[in-house]
Amino acid sequence: MSDSRSTGTTLVDVAGIDDLAPGEPLLVRVDEIPVCLVRLDDEVLAVHDVCTHALESLSGGWVDDDRIECPRHGAQFSLRTGDVLTPPATQTLPTFAVELRDGRVLVDPTPSREHPLIR
């Protein structure tokens, strides 16, 4: 349930695990960065909330297994890696390490990769 990628930065408490309905995206802010959380079975995955194609909020999209689809043009991304799975998007999403502790969802504010929309 914990992602070992954590950089030692202070994790940000963003939600209770019960706030996340399985398979339903939830928009949270992690140090002012919009992050899309998705609960899949016993884990929570986090990606940057902004589609790299049309800057649409992915938390308004649909989840199928471990992929999320942008509601505007249908680009799909892996929730595990941020990789683009279908066009029209071409740029990978940053992901964020997540830790579950005492029923709370904690997110590392350090993205997995640099991204022009995260400064």
C-alpha cells in the first residue's frame, strides 16, 4: 500500500480512505498541485490531474481497471505509470507516491517526473 519512491519529503494528508469510492476519481490538492486519486482494491494511485493534451481535469473522467480516460477527448493514461495509452495525448503524466496510514491517504508532493504545469 505504500510506494517506495517517496523522496523523504513530508507527505501531505489529503483524504480519508473512506472518502474514496473504489474506481471513482477524486481531485485533491497537494501543495497547490492538482492530483487525481483513484482507489483500486487495496491501493490508492495518484497522477497529475491535468490531461497533457487539452488541460482537462482527469478527475472528471472515467476509470477502467488501472487506466483513466480524459472526459474531453478520450485520451487514456495508466494510473500506475502515467504513461499515455491512447491518443490524442502524447505526453506522460507525472505520478505521485501514496502511503496509507491509519485510514488516511498521504501523498508525496514530489512528482515522478518534471512537467511544465508543475513548478
